[in-house]
Amino acid sequence: MTDWWQTKQWRLIQTNLRETDMLDISAARVVADLLEFRANVLMINAAGIIASYPTKLPFHFQSPFLTGDSLHDILDACHAAGIRVIARTDFSKVRRPIYEQHPDWAYRDAKGQIVDYNGDVHVCINGPYQQHYALQIIEELLETHDFDGIFFNMGGYQTRDYSGTYHGICHCAHCQERFGELYGLNLPSGEDPADPVFRAYRQFKQQTVSEHHDRVYRFIVDRWPQIAIANHTQFRRGFIRQESNTAIERPLPHWQYDASDNTRWAVGSYPEMVSSNTSVDFIDFPYRHVAVSPDQQALRLAQSLANGGTLDYYLIGRLDNHEDRSGFAAVKDLFHYHAAHEDEYVGLHPIAEVLLLKGEGNQAEYRGWYRVLAEEHILFDVVRLDAALDGAWTKYSTIVLPAIEAISDELASRLDRFVEDGGALIATGKAGFCDEVGNPRPGSAMASLGIDEVLAVQDNARGAYLKFADKEGFSRFAATDLVYVDGPYVYAAYAEDAEPRMRFVPPHHFGPPERCYYSLVVDHPGFVAHPFGRGFAITIPWLPGALFHRQGHPNTSWFCADLLEQFAGVEPIAGTLPPQVEVTLMESEGGSYQLLHLVNASGHFGNSFYAPLRLRDLEVSIRCSARPRSVVGLRSGSPLGYTWLGSTLTIHLNELGLFEAVKINFA
């Protein structure tokens, strides 16, 4: 039997209900509001901190506000309208009266204190509540209600409250006992990656979360196999639910590719699962009743769709009593478009030449390379490190490893084989300098990089440059002789057959102006190309991605782009598209058509999101193995002019607003 979520193109709305929303909730109104959006999946609060239904379990706090229509009424009305319903649960906390009866369920900080946030007490994943009693709640919920899916909010190890206050790792008796049993150690006092005990604790977290996921998943699927289960990626079934959100204290800049990034790695890493990345309506936890820019929400949804995901929108309260409806029109527009064209989005898979690996390390380095690839219009996939060994790499010519230090021997060997077989590997910073747990190695695990010995690591090379000895392969630098460096730099000795390029200008005086000159240039490279088997690897001993993400200067992005295009031989999408337009290319099962998405992010200006500029008279050229029978803009609803010459398809667009989905028909 095929899982329902594999055949349904969903448009999900999560109404994150406050307990008072149940006072006068109307099942008929819920359905009418969803249909107005053309939504076909609802996520609604059901169980955990608050039971939104009459519960018989003494450890499940029942809402005192259940005077409106019941969850049964809402489920029946939704199903009658063809709307699937997913239960939202949260087992990270219990109400204070429940804690007082079971104090051993609570999270405890290093001093033994609990976290009581507005009467909700944090509980530990290793305690009896999450290990045993939560399963009884799930059982009661699913036996008494006909839900189609289940989502678990704030799972795993939580160290912060809703105000962002950090409380440290859990030191409850259950954590102490389990960690001692598994590792023979006392819990670490803090989160210090240099501490081997903390590195063991990170393994402990991964193992215990995986075991808990396994227990919960099997408990549900053995009894209710029709249920779509969220975020249990080890089973490669169900859906991946993520958020594109904002936060008042989050460091700027806004990550303008947030929805693209979330969707791209989910689709690339777990293609068997549905990627459902939600656009969060509100600004931050303290401001749940005021919405972000409608244009930001629209951009997120367009990015999710363009990268192979579903549409998903999340707000506090109900649709009919929400106090800031400014984003509704933009969300409806995207939902209505998708409802009209959902058949074209079934069974698509991405076309890409480059693989960008995503790890737990330097996110700024990763995001900088993401930007370069997107803004140079290079087709690329993202795969998370924990899934990198599971898929085939045969379609990729180049892999980018953006300063991911923690690499297993198995993954390092596979990367070396990729290069041996003719691929190009680009690795930056201290890539592979630690094992998968974080234990340091003397150098990189990848032999293909050609690093014989690490001599030293300069933590901050501020005031340093890279000087061209020649500019072969660097067409973007005709009028520029230097590349600036900021951040760490790795001094290393390289293999004899490695080819170092550029020379390092160490940090020098930069003030006063009369002393701003350098006199020392040393034979340490800006990058090293090392032949290995039929391919080659490029080692970059600094962090150009992080520098570009932070500062955005073309001096850095040019360097990355020339390496990709003129050294690795990556071919970008050609045409007249500006960098603000993201390009993705998907192909249908059987190859009868392709979908070329163009997403216009020109409305991102400073730290604001406005309506994108309307771009006119654009051309985009892609490689095609056959002449298309027709080229149609799904968004515009009109045929598009095109030429096909020598396996190159050039498409002309008179105008581009937020996005266009170009359907290229071959059959």
C-alpha cells in the first residue's frame, strides 16, 4: 500500500492553538477557512503539555477550555472536505501539578534546579515521562482520534527556555545514570568541544535520541501504519518538518535562502520523505501576534516549492481570530497557484552537478558557499553529513566540503574514491581535521587533499592578503591583484605533486595611513590543487565562504566562483539573470518534462523584505538533450519564446515577478 503522503501534494497550515482557542472553536469555520486558502492539510494541537481532548490519563493535563467543537468534530469535518489532519504534540514539558506528583521527571541543571516557565516544567528525554508515559498519551490519542499524521515539537535535549535563557545540559539522575553506564564518566559541566568528556556527551545525545526515535516510531507504526510521522529520518519515511523563522536577538544578516536551504538539504538527503518547511508567521516568541513581512513569507514559500518541497504556513491561534492578517493574501496566492498546478509537482527530482555537504561545523562557511552557488546560478544539491554515505554521487562532478572538521574515516574514504574516480573536491579550512566525534587528528582525513603536515593554525589572519603570482584561471580579477583574508589560516606542508597557487601576505600594519604597506610575501598558498587518481582536490587553507557570508564583498565571491568554474569546470546556467534570481531545475519521473524555477529575491534589502523588483527581458539558457515540444510559464499561464541550438535551450521571459515555473515539455 502506498503511503498517502507520497501521492498527495500538500499545502499545510498549522494553527498553533492557544488553550483559549478551544472555547468557541467551530469545526465548520476551521474547514471553511482552510478551503479559502486551498489548504489540504491541517496541523492542530492535540496532546502533551495540554490535552485538547477529554483524557483519562492522570499524568496528562486536560485543558479546562474544551467548550467549543471537539477534536473529533474537527477531524470529521476536515476529512469530509478532503483535508488530512496532523496532530501536534509536545512532550518537552509538563504542567506544574504533574511535576509536583513526579519530580523525578524534570530536567535539572548542574545545581539541581528545575526550569519552570509560566507553570510548565521542562522534562528530560531520559526520564520516565518521555520514555514511557508519553507513549501512553500517544496511544490514547491515536486510538480515540483518526489523525493522519503526528508531529513532535521540541524533541531531544532542550537547554533553553522560551526567553532564550541558557540553563546548561541536563544533570538529572536519569542522565547521570545512563551516561555513567555507557561511558563510565560523570556528566560534563559545560559545552566545551575541547573537552573529551563533552565530546563523549555529544555521542551520548546522538545515541539516546536515536534510540528514543526508534522506540516511538516502532510503537506508532506497528499499531497505526497509516500515520505520517515527522522527523524520524533514520527510517526514511514520513515527513521532515522545519521552520523558516526570525528572532529578535538573532545575529544579522537574515539568511535570505532559509527556506531554500532547509528544503534543499531535506530533499537531497532524504528524497523518500516529504519536505515540509513552514513559513512562521510571527516575528519571534515574544511577538507571536505580529507577522513578518508578507513578501518574506511569499519568498519562503516560493523557495520551498522551487526546491522540491511542499507549502507550509504556521501561525499562532486560529485563522478566524488571528490579529495580524497582513500575510494572508501572499500565502493564499502561493497556495492557490500550487492547487492549480499540483500535478506538475508530483515525482520531481532535482538536476544538479555540484554537491554541497552540510555538517554541524562552521555554518557561516557553508552559507557563503551556498550563496556563491545560488548567485552564480550553479545547479547544486545539499546533503547532510549524516545521510552522505547513503546516496549515490554519480551525477556530481564536484563536491564542496565547507570547513566541516568532524568527518568519519568512512566518509573520508568515500570522498577520496570520488576524487580517484575523476571528481573534483573543494575543501576549506580544517576540513576533516577531527573524527566524527570531534577528536582531533594531526591533519585531514582525506588523502586526496595532499596535506603532508599541518605546521600551525593562525586563529585570526586579519590584515592578510593573497597575492596572485599569475592570474591564469581568474578571469574576474583582471583589475584586482589581491584577495583579502580574515579569520583563520592553516599553514601546512603539501605533497610534492600538489600545485600551490597565490602567495600569502601575512598580517601587516594598517594604520596610520603612512605605514599601510607590506614588505613580506611568503610561500604559503591561497589554495592548492592536488591531482589524485583521475580527479583532483582543491584545498583552501582559509574560510572564503564565512568571509563572503559575513561581509558580502565580490573580492571573495569572485575567488570562489573562479575556482568552481575555471578550475573545477562547473558550468553555470547562462543568460541574463541577475544574482538575486535563484535557479533550480527539476525533472519528472520518466523525463517527459522539466520544471525550471526562477525565484526573484530582489526584494531582500538590508534587513527588510519588500516586494521584488519586476525584472524584464530576461534570457536563461540550459543544456537539453532533445528539442522541447513546448515551453510554458505556469505562473504566467502563457507560452514562452525560446530557441534550441546545439543542445542549448534559451528561454525568453518578458517579465519576472516573485517567481516563474517554466515547464519544458519533451513529450
